[in-house]
Amino acid sequence: MTLRESQIKDFEKKLTSKKDELEKQIKDSKKGLDFGDDTDHFEEEEDETEEMANYLAMKKVLDEKIEHIDRALARIKNGTYGICQNCGKEIDIKVLDAEPESNLCRDCKSQ
């Protein structure tokens, strides 16, 4: 079953909304990272370093999700959205509902 234009528009809206949420999450997380220019006690410096490491790890994961979304949006623009990039078959609508940025069909995902 080929995706209808209205379904593709709905997925595009979902993807754009999801991307906006992830970007906001990154921005909001960064707000609390103002450590100042002063030299702190060792324990405080250690806490700040750990906080920065946690932020960077979280940001990396969210950036990767945003990258997957950007690729899905590009597939929408070039007309290949909903087509498995591994085998070329259509991706089931249930897979896309669960993960709109998916680029693999159920069979290829399970391999």
C-alpha cells in the first residue's frame, strides 16, 4: 500500500514537531551549565565537569536523533519516504507510526 500524500504530510508534521522538541530539550539543558569564570573548590569543579560530561552525552544522543529526523525529512522532499533503504520495499505504516524517521522495513530491522 503506497502512502497517500496526506499521510506523508502528517508524518512530515510529526517529524518537524519531534525535531523542534529535541532542539528545545538541548537548549533548555544547556541553560543550567553556566559555571562562571572563577576557580572553585576541587569538589565543585568535579561536579561541574561531571555535569558537562552528562550534558555532552545527552546532546550527542539527541543530535543523532535529530540527524535521523533530518534524513527522513530529506526523503520526504525527494520522494523516497516510506521506502526501505536496504531492500527497496515499502515500509509498513505501523512501523512509520511507531518511528516516523525509520528508513528500514520490519524485515530489514529484524535482521
